[in-house]
Amino acid sequence: MTETAAPAQGRAVAVRVPATSANLGPGFDTLGLALSVYDELVVTVLGEDRLEVLVSGEGADSVPRDASNLVVRAIAYAFEAVGRRMPGLRLEAHNVIPHGRGLGSSGAAVVSGLLAAKGLLAGDVELGPDALLRLATELEGHPDNVAPALFGGLTIAWVDESGPQHKKLLVHRGVSPLVFVPEHTMSTSVARSLQPLQVPREDAVFNVSRSALLIAALTQSPELMLAATEDKLHQSYRAQAMPETDRLVRSLRDARFAAVVSGAGPSVLVLADGPGRRLEAADLAARVTDTPWEALMLAVDFKGGTVRDVTEGST
């Protein structure tokens, strides 16, 4: 494919992408929820082929400032996919999503880069929803985090012969998410390595039933959330690597709160059926564990990732 001219010098876009929680208990590698914690960045086209990466907030001391930066890699991936030459860029990122805590920080970085590319290429190449999900899944490896980061709300993600697909659902207004974030991190690859390649048939059937019930609980019947978030496919296998997370999840569930491991952990997601119950869960967590947990009272994000033109002088 022949490359054409890069976007004009000075063109700038602003991107905002939510955190996500994948799995939600039984929906392993399938269900994801967008949450109201956001990474934001501004990407500006420079007049020469150079790269400037400025990072503040979460991960500011460890995020790469060169072409290996995940946001930059995602931008480059999108430009290459449509046969366009990536220009010099200044990337100014303000990160709020915790890194390595099971809240989709890498998926958010991938989506941030792809949305930045979409904005910079607007008027030349259109990157539609299907293309964005396909590119994001290729970079991330699975669609369960990138789908809600792109589209917001509750997403069901799957892959067929046409590539990654998704269905977005609106969450019942009674659902009140609460996330407990610890100081320590967890590697997604390590968490995945703890799971067996095969599981008993009855465990598979168990999770199919709970995943179906969870869709009903999140969209229509929040009172069913505790039963709907039961899981036998992944959380018990990962517990050995996250004893504090496992202890908190068990304590909350014993008190009838719908608590699950958020993504690969070690954060804990509680899907409370109202703001009052959420406060009760936070109070319980403070009493049953010696590990410091930051309690984030969040909302479900319904918009997903956004991009807008902020070029100086543009309307």
C-alpha cells in the first residue's frame, strides 16, 4: 500500500478513555464494564519526524518516553494499517487508571493510541468501530477490556470468523460499582499462567449459567448480583498468587456483597445494588483486612473512549 502525506503540522486531538473491569466473575475473557476513571492525552503533530512523550500521573516514573510507549505503538500500528506515514508527534498524557491492578490500563493505552490516530486521520481515512475493535484486539490479544474502553457500558465480546465482535448493553441504574485498589500489582501473564488448560464439565456449565444470569442482573435485576457473580473457572486458581485479594473477596461475599477479582487482579470489584450498600461494603473492607485498600466509588461509564479536535484555531 502506498503511503500518502502525513497530517498537517499543528493538528491536535484530545482523547479520553475509561478504565475497565473484565470478567466480572463468571464472564472470563468475555464480559467487561467501563468505569468512571479516565486516562487523558493530547497528541499534536510536529513539523519534523521527532517524538516527544510527556507523562504525568500514574506510571509517570516508569512509562517509556520513546517509540516503545504503548500509546505511541498503537498510533503507529493504526497508521501502518491504513498505509499512512506517521508524522512527528508530541504526546502529553495524564494517567489516572492504576497500572497493573486489573483495571485495564494497557487496554486503555491501546485504545487511546487508536483513537488519537482516528482523530489525526479524520478527513483522510475513516477508522470505524469495527476497525478500531479489530486493531485494538490485535494489539491487546483479547477484546474483553478494549471493547468497553472503546464503547462504554457493559460489553459482551467474542471472536468469530470475521474477527472480534461486541454487543454493548446499558447497565441498570441501581448498579453501584466500588473498586478496592491495593498498593501491590499483579502481572496479567502470571495470573493467566495459574489457570489449567482444561476444567471439569460441571464447572464450565456452572459458569455458563452464571454468565447468563449476570447479564440479567446487570441490566434488569441487580438483586440477583450475588449469585450471578459466582465463578469456578479462574478466581480460585489465581487465589494463591493474591492471598489478600482472595481474603477480601471471601469476606465481602460472606457478607452478601457481589465481590469479584477485577480483571487479572489484584483489585476487587464490588457490584453493589445501591449507594447505601456500597458504603456498607467499604466499611466492612476497612474492618476485615490489614492491607491498605483505596476504595473508589465509581459510576458505569456509558460513553467509552472519545476523541476531539483541539487544533489551535479550529472550531
